[in-house]
Amino acid sequence: MNSSSISYQLASRSDLIDIRLLQEQNLKKNLSPEELREGFVTAEYTVDELAQMHELTPAVIAKHQEQLVGYALAVSPEFRGNHPLIDNLFTHIDKITYGNKPLKGSNYIMVGQLCVRKNFRKSGVSLGLYQAYKKWYSDSFDYLITDIVFENQPSLKAHQKAGFEIVSELNYAGSHWAVVLWNWN
């Protein structure tokens, strides 16, 4: 698979159904133990929740020909109050100090989830999604923040390769998470 045949763009409303379907195929609860080793997503979003996110900050998507092969959900702080997992992360971020300054009130955007179709993994799609994310959002935000469950080592390594650093850890829903930040300044 040639990574140059993948295009990156902001999602349209019509892409939300495909995002939801790809999410469903990669939810931790739907995968076998063998499949979990390749990576998974934890949060489950309805199409309505995806539409609410989209109205504030559209997701970044990757397409091969016309097929959605990956996405990175963009969650602005204005989405707070609409999803328990996202709300928990916002609350935790409010307590973090980065560069001797509190993140509460800082100008950041959050990745609500990143997912790459199985047959496109290890082909640079995650990195491409994050480069596109930076292209579209770094003029408006100083930081990109997300969390990754520690047991999902493929995802944690991909985020560190993209430029994220671990700034905190948290426990939620029986799992241990790394909170990671990419400084765009």
C-alpha cells in the first residue's frame, strides 16, 4: 500500500456514518485478544455526539480512493458536558501544570479518538492524520492533548512518534491512562 495514495482532509457531515462504522469495528469490546494487540479504541460515540463535535471542530480523516481509512476526532473545550469519558479527561487536564503553567484555561484542542483501518496500520496513516491535524488546527490552538490507555502500546508509541509527550497519568473505568500533549508553539 502506497502512503502517497492517501489523502487527508477535514471530515464532512456525510463522513460521520463511516467514522461511526470504523469506530464500531475497532471498539475494544468487539475485538478478540489477538486483535487487541494491534490496537483498539475505547470510547464509543453516537452519530449525534459525532455531529456535535463536528459542528465545533471537524475531525481529520484519511481516505484511500473513496474509502475512509482513518480518523482523528477533534474535540474543542466547548464540547465539555456531552460525554463522560471526555468530561473526565477535561477535568483531569484542568489539574495539570505544563511548562510551569496550568493547562486549565489554556488554548488547547483534544483528540477524542484516533482510529486506523486494520489493513492500513503501520503505513504512516496515524502520523499523516496528526500532521494534517496540525495543519488545520495549530493556528487556532497551542496544544493538542489526548489520553491513551497504557495497555494500548501501539497507540502510545504512535503518539510519541508524532511528537506527543506524556504529561500526566490517570485512572478511569478500571484502566490506567497516559495523558499526552503535543506542543505546537
